[in-house]
Amino acid sequence: MKCRHCHETLNLSFIDLGSAPPSNAYLTPEQLHVPEKWFPLRVLVCTNCWLVQTEDFANATELFDENYAYFSSFSQTWLTHAERYVTNAIDRFSLNSESYVVEVAANDGYLLQYFKSRDIPCLGIEPTKSTANAAREKGLEIVEKFFGVQLARELVEQGKQADLMVANNVLAHVPDINVFLSGFAILLKPQGVVTFEFPHLLKLVKENQFDTIYHEHFSYLSLTAVKHIFAANNLSIFDVEEHPTHGGSLRVFAQRSDSGSHSSTNRVSDLLHREIQAGLLSANFYSGFQKRAERVKDDFLAFLLEAKRQKKVVAGYGAAAKGNTLLNYSGIRPDLLSFVVDRNPAKQGKFLPGSRIPIVAEESIKKMRPDYVVVLPWNLKTEIVNQLDYVRAWGGQFVTAVPKLEVTS
């Protein structure tokens, strides 16, 4: 396989998680009677540009279809994060009713709703029909297409160049990262700014977050790799922030290389130096990750088997993509995890891909009174444990498997 960015041959393996179906391909009851499509899930490292990437098997159109079931607005933590971003962006870049904001991967309008409420004109780009319709219900204008050079040129012709572009948790999701990024340089006004948020590879490795690896994530990103790829696509980074979201993310601020006027902050050079000091530009940095993932799998499976022997009821919370990676890598089925609760009605009544564990509403926890609740989206553990505080009334305990097995009362 060749690198998605620089086209060098990939020889360094990062991790092999066997095979799995797409993590957001939730099953209807009717689909339980037909085969699922599984893809190998292997990640490689380019030792030229240091882009970490999945081996090519799944097509983006198979992963992001009209029934896509991830809706950002079901997490209050994420909504608060988005609203705070909007407030800061308006202040920092002096946005007003004469400005124009474009968000790529607008999902269900979780972020643009806050620009709209402040009377700032905005446009969302979202290829999945289910979430695009949810955004339209909030009164937002949505273009239901995949973003890239072609769409950027179409929007420029329509007079929709942007003062600010936003791309949260999408850079890792694109198979052709060069075409995708080139579109931003086209759609931005000469002095425009774009911000990207994505999970930080350094955190992924240091904190053993292997369950954030799944087919929808084509790339796993460091500031080092992103800076190199941006420069090749007429974008330059001038600032970076570190945020706790998704287990540790970067918010990167960029501008057009040919016309941007923002000076680079010390935070950029400091973080690049930290990545080098951590060894990210060496093959040794990536060794041993496979064994650490296997240890999590073994410990989690041993816990569930012991709970079954003791006739304990174990439920899961959060039908999250990362949870599906963990469950399928560990070979978990409904005999070990009875059901998974999710607040999203679009997921309720369906089944997790691969494991085929039923997804139900929260009332099932109160009815079944499980001995253990496994929090699958561990990045939202505090929010979820607070929400399910009543579980403690019958002696129920909370479990997380990543970065290591923990059971808390």
C-alpha cells in the first residue's frame, strides 16, 4: 500500500485488530438474518511523512451512508465544547453579521446552531442524509455532499467564500486527504481562517486508546504529520490548542499559505518539539502498541467471563464506535454483555455491528438493575456516571476497559 499523502510504500505496522464491520453500521432486526460485511482493520505508518493510516479496504460511501447513526448533539459535554468554541471564535476573529462561516461535517447542527443564534450567516456541509436532515430541522442551510476541491469551487462560484471554516472530527475520516485539504485553501477568503479538531496521535499511543481505531478513521494524526500535509496543500498552521475531548484532541488553526497574515505562536513549535522528544519520528515509538491492546482485550474478556460464572448481569452504556472496536476485537457477544443503552433513538431497537448486542433505551437499566455497567465511550465517563448515579442504589458498579480495566463503585 502507498501512503495516502506522499505515496511512499508503507512497511511499518502499527496495530492489527483483526477484522470488523463498519463501527456505525448498526443492524435492524431484519438484518440479523443476513451476513454482515467485515473488513480487515490494520494500521500502518508512513516513515516518510509520519502519517498513520488504515490499510485500504473499506470505501467511504459504505461507511457514511444515508442511515449514518452518529448524532453529535446527544452529548452535553460536546455541546458545551461547541458553544464555547463559537464564543471564542467570534471574539478572536471579530465575526459579525457580515461574516460567513462554513462547517465541514456539520453533522446534526450541534455547532452551527450557536453561530445562527448570534445572527452570523453560516453553511453546513454534511454528506449523511440522517444528520443533514436533523441540522435542517434546526433551521440551518446544509449542502448534502462530500467536501473536496470540486465542491469548494462550486461554492466559490456561488459567492460563498468563508471568513471562518470549521472541521471538527472529520480530518481523520477522509480517504483522500490531499483533495480534502486543498478544498479549504480554495474556499477560504484570502485572510480567512480554518480550524480543525482531531484526536492527537500522541495521546492515542501514550494512553493506549486503541479502540479509537476503526474503519471510519482513515488517518491518525500528529501535529508533525498535519503540518507537513497542510503545507503541501496551501495551508499553514499558525496556532494549536490541546483539549481533553475524545481522550485528548488538538485544535489546529490554519490559513492560506499564499495570503494569510497570522504569525505562528510558540505553541506550535513547542508541541512539534514535544512530539520529537516523545520519539514520534522513529519506528520505536510505534512498537509494543499491539501487545498493550492485547492486554486490554484479555483483561476485559477475563472480567466478563468471571462475571458470567458468578451469574452477574452486565450491561453496556453508549453504542459508540470505539465500543464496537473493543467488543469485536475481544469477541464479545450477548452472552457476556446483555444489552447496551444509548440515548439516541436512531440506535435504539437496533443491534451493534458484529457483536449483535441489542441497543435499548435507558429504562432497561432501571428495569434490569445490572451488577455492572460498562461505559464504552470512556471519554464521556464523568458525564455518563453522573447521569446513571442511581445505579449505585442497588450496589451496581461502573466498568471501563481502556486504557486498562477499572471497576468503580
